[in-house]
Amino acid sequence: MSPSTFRQHFRALTGVSPLQYQKQLRLQEARQLMLNENLDAGGAAVSVGYESASQFSREYSRLFGAPPQRDVTRMRLAPVARPADLRRTIARSTARGTGPSHRSTRPSIVSR
């Protein structure tokens, strides 16, 4: 398969180019390292292969909508949804017709 054909097939399946996909994976891994391993942005950037901290910060902000430290702080302060809360949210959205359609083949999470 030629490189251009591969890129076309890859983009058709994922919606992004192989390079963009790889970049997103690296940035998501860096985000997890900052959240779970308490690395700073520079340490996470180096861990996932970035040589330039400013390039890392720019691409991180573009993907997640905020600079690394602000994003991680926001995520740490965000309330965690409990499974019961999620079931109620899904039940309400389904009752209003904004959730999964009734023809869905996926099993429902809502317990009755």
C-alpha cells in the first residue's frame, strides 16, 4: 500500500491524519502523566518525546483548550461523576428523546 493510500484510509477511519493521531496520543499520555504521576509540563513533554516545551504547550493548548498546568488543575478540581449519577443522566436524556434512540442495539445502562 502506498503512503498516500494509507493516509487516505487512515483518515477515513479516524478522521485525522496518522501524524495528527500520533500527536493526540502523545498529548493524552502527557496529560495522564501530569495527572497521575504529578509531573510538571516540561517533564511530561520530555517523557512523551517533545524537545521543545513551548511547542508542547502550544499543541497541548490547541487540543485541550487550555495550557497544561491550567488544564490539569481544572481536571483535579472537577467533580467525579458517580455511576448512579450517570445512570440518572442517561435515563433523563432518554426520556426527553435526547439520548440513545429506542432502536439502538446497544444494551441500556439504566437499571429499573
